[in-house]
Amino acid sequence: MQAQFSNATAFDRYPGLMLALKRMKGSAKAGSRPLRILSYGCSIGEELITLRLYFPDAEIFGCDVNEGALKIASGIAEKVDATVFKSTDASLREHGPFDIVTAMSVLCLHPAKDIIKRFPFSAYEHNIGVIDEALSDGGLFALFNSSYLFRGTTVAEHYQPMAADTVGSNGFATRHARNGDVLATRIASDFGLSYKVDDIERIRFEDFMDCIYKKRSGEKWPDRKYIKVDQGFDCSETNIAYSWSKSEHLDDIDQKSPEGIMDMRVSFRLIKADKHQSQLFSERATSRRDLWHGGYRGKSKFICPAWMDYS
Ligand SMILES: C[S@@+](CC[C@H](N)C(=O)[O-])C[C@H]1O[C@@H](n2cnc3c(N)ncnc32)[C@H](O)[C@@H]1O
């Protein structure tokens, strides 16, 4: 089923993510044959040029449901030695298996009007299932801008989220629950990319951050735990923890929020906490991925990743 209807694209649109995939590519490759990469939703083909730039030796494929876009993409494909095909369940199976599949700004509806009619969770999960079938075991799935939570799909438990310091966010699309409820929406703020979190109980930090998943059939990944560490580090297990470090006034988070309520900003630092917690904290403090801001304005909670820095 068609997900995103817009064909908007650009050359080298996700440099941090491409860099991360390039660094991880060794782990996705099976044997000595060239790496096989699919741009799922390649639009007019700019992403094929990007992939060729980052993966000069790979076999590159692009697919899309939009025939007009595909026609333009096929001209580009000739120039960058890629193969394009119309995206259907059968064609994905035929052209696979792939070692890397990118689904960038594809499995979403943006803007998210009438999402339940136009792109329900069942369609999202179906498309992810087809991609899963076409991805080799040990392969990497890069998912950017996703209307639903990947961890809500049945295949997700066999995917290990991969941390990458060059990836600060997994997109800006509105996040929905299976029934279409809005969980978080992008808002304007002085941080650049922030989300108003409508349901803090049903969404977690990693839902804004995890972007690359490694397929590991037969293995199930435990849920990550979050610990609030506001008075020193007192946890002894290995866990993801967060602490806050500062608070100050914020402007322009949500124009509609009630007046007269204090705005607060907190900086979260996601860390691995074990018996060497303080050491890990300072080591990982340099990682862009681990710096987050969160707080509330009136009744609206928000969180946002640190501004992406690809240097
Ligand atoms: C916003 S563009 C993204 C293009 C490119 N991936 C990028 O990020 O620059 C979304 C593309 O996904 C395509 N698309 C939507 N549903 C699809 C599906 N089920 N299979 C393959 N492509 C799909 C659309 O036709 C459109 O060309």
C-alpha cells in the first residue's frame, strides 16, 4: 500500500545516517559478494546517487509505487549503475535479499491528515513485513520518518536498534498509536526539532532516536529500561539512564498552551549506567546522540534531540 504521497527528495538528504550505515556495513555483509542495498521509496532517484556516493562498490536498487517518479529514477539509475523497479510485495521478494534497506520518509503520512483511512497501522505493518522478508538475516534496516512506532510491529522484536553518534533523530513525522491516536507532534521551538508529547506513557526516548535496526532472526531483544537518575548514580545494573542538568525559561514551544505557567527546560543525557557510571557519563557526554532536551509548557510535555551535527 502506498504510504507517503509526496515525492519530495534531495541529494545527500541524510548525511549522518548514510555515514552511520557506511560505518556499519561490514556487519551487514554476508560473504565476499558485493553488498546489496535497496532504497525503498527512491522517488525520482536522488537517493540512488547518494547511495552510490557512500557505497561505490555495492549493488544498488531503488523501488517506488509512483510510476512517474520511477521513470525519472530509471534515467538516474542508468548513470549510477543501479536497478529500479515498481514496488510490490512480489517484486521486493524477487529482487531481494538485500543487506541494507533504507525507508526514508516513506512509511509515513506527512501531513498526517486522515491517517486511519489513508495509511492505517495495518498497512504500515504489512509494508514492514514485506521489507523484513526481503532483508537478509544480519541486514540493516534504516527507517527515517515513520508514522507509527517500529517497536509496535510484530517483526520488531527480532531487530536490534543500533546506536550511531551521527544520527541525532529519526525524523519529524507525527507519531501515532496503532489506533491512530497522536502520541507526539513536531513543534516549533528554539531548539529546531522538538516534539510535543501527547501521551508520555506510550512513547519513549528511543522512539525519536532509533533509526537503524539490525535483523537477528531467532533472537529477541529485551525492552530497554529507563531509570531516572536525579540524585547521583545509584543504579548497579547496565541500563540506559537519564539525568537532567539545567532548567531555564523557554519561549514559543506551544502558542496554545495556558498562560501563567512556568516553562522549564531540562537536558537529558542518555547514558549507559553500570558500576563505572561516572566514567561512562563523561565519555559519552561528547556524543551528540545522547543529548536531549525535555520539559513542559503548560500541560504540553515535549522532548527533542540535540541539533544534529555531522562534523
Ligand atoms: C517523500 S519521498 C522520499 C524519497 C526518498 N526516500 C527521500 O527520503 O528523499 C516518499 C516516496 O515514497 C514512495 N512510496 C510510498 N509508498 C511506497 C511503497 N509502499 N513502496 C515504495 N515506495 C513508496 C512515494 O511514491 C514517494 O516517492
